[in-house]
Amino acid sequence: TIHKSLVATLSKTGEVSPLAQTQTHHSFEGRDVIRETTFKEYLKDPASESGHAEHHKTYDLWEKSTNFDKPVYDWKMAIDLNACTGCGACIVACSAENNIPVVGKDEVRRRREMHWIRIDRYYSYENAGKKAEEVEKNGTVTKEKEIAKLEDLDNVTVVHQPMLCQHCDHAPCETVCPVLATVHSSEGLNQMAYNRCVGTRYCANNCPYKVRRFNWFNYWNDSRFDNYLNNEHTQLVLNPDVTTRFRGVMEKCSMCVQRIQAGKLKAKIEKRPLTDGEVKMACQQTCSANAIIFGNANDPNSELSKALKSERTYYVLQELNVQPGIGYQVKVRNTIETELGA
């Protein structure tokens, strides 16, 4: 045989290696961030957990006017929680595409992470010792620090949720910026003007999704960081279509606007309209599970429009009326043992 069995022994060294994670940097407790249901409940009512049956009175920040032409594009995204496996490939692709600094574990532990997209983990737990009437219909999202206290760990389930800038139509970050460094485009994108930003960080404080990042250093010119680019050869790894940000400015997901512009320019040169699916974001292109759909919401026949019309679609923190541009699809679990065996 080619493979030989190896015997290894482990011994305690007494050293401690601290771990770094981003989900605990902010609190989402008590908020309806993740939604899941069982296959049985889904068959009864597909919209039972998506909130489609709920009706909330909403208010606009300004009066809607009909005296303007509807833009051709309205860029949105849909993410299927059933498909996402939490592999993290989208994070790597986003960092490579958008020249995002790699700051290292120590900086992440200081809450100075820079990646534009993160994968949040949520646990749900049904206590087998409780009576049936005491257990909620679909289980409850459990705090990660409480998992270790549970006795029956076989009943713990996990769901992964990619979280990035939601490109809200009523973006709370835009209303607090004193220098208008973050504005809304005519195509539905929340955009940053880096050379206008003065680093007040009001936008990060006012973002309910906590997806804005602040440049604490000039990461590209600081030898303390792994991605220090000190010569013309190492700088070849940068994407020339994306500017590198400097110390003291905010940054966040741009919906790969450079790819959108490149796709529109190519279609213009070829004298044709931009086709559905022609523009793909870096995270979407890399996702092996096809959990991410990106497209034009103004096109009723686009794959994105069809996904957003699904009865499983819901919007995170919709009750805040920020009108996010990313729709998530409810996680559906098959808990029927006979069907699982089939």
C-alpha cells in the first residue's frame, strides 16, 4: 500500500493561542436576523417564516415623485441560505478582487477586520427533555457561548449567513455623513467617495448590519502587515480597476462596481443591451453552491427578480425600514426521519 499508518502523540505545552472571529464583535441578539423553518411547515405555508404575511406601515424619507425616468438598472442580490455551506470562498474572492488588505489575526482580535463580506454562524437547539408544547415551532437561535452548556448536542443545528453591505435604499449611513462621502447612485448602489471621506466613522456606527470597515493604517505601505507591497513586482497582484484605500477612510462592499462598468462598456461597444447574468460579482462567481444571485431588479424576467419574488425571500432587519437591497431565502430543514432516509 502507498499509505502507511502513522502514530502520533500529543503533549501539553502550556501555551495559549487566542482565536479571532468577527461575529462576536457586534450584537444581533433579540433581532430577527436569521429565519428557518421545517419542511413540514413549509409545505403548509411556504411564506410562514418569510414575513410575507406581515404588514407594516412604512414611511419614506422623502415624497415619491413620478417626474423622472425609471433607471434602466437597479442592482440587487439574492442569497439562498439553503445553498450556502459557509465555506468562505466568497471572502477570499472578494478580497482578491477589491484589493482588500489582509491585516492578520491580531488586528482582527482588535476589531479591525477589513474584509467586506463575512460569514455569520447561527445555532438553533431543541431541548429533547422539554415537552412538545414548550418547544417553539422551529427551534430558537442559540447564542454561541451557550452551546457548550448544552447536554444533548445532537439536537444542535447550524446555519450560515453571508453578510455584506445591503445597499439600502434608505441607507442610514448616508444620512449621517457630514461630508457626503457615501451617496446613493441612480442604479441602486450605495457608493463611497474615498477622497471625500474624513474618517468620522459615523456611518459605521449608524449601520445596523455592521459591514463598514475603517482603514486604521496605510496597510499597503506598512511593513507590519503581511500584504506589504514594497516593490513594483509585488504590486502586480493588485487589481488595476480598483483603487487602494489609504489611512483614515471608510470602505465597504461596492457590489463590484468595476465589473458592472466593464460589462456595460462591453455591451455598448457591441451595440447591444446588457444581458442577464453577464455581470457576475466576485463572490457570486466563486460560490460553488450557486447560493448568490446578482442582477437587475428592473428586469422582471431576470433570475434575480424571480428569486426575490420567491415566497421564501425575506430581508434582514426589514422592520427598520432601511429597504435593504439584498434578499435572503429562508433556511428549510427536513426533520422527517422517513424522508431523510429516502
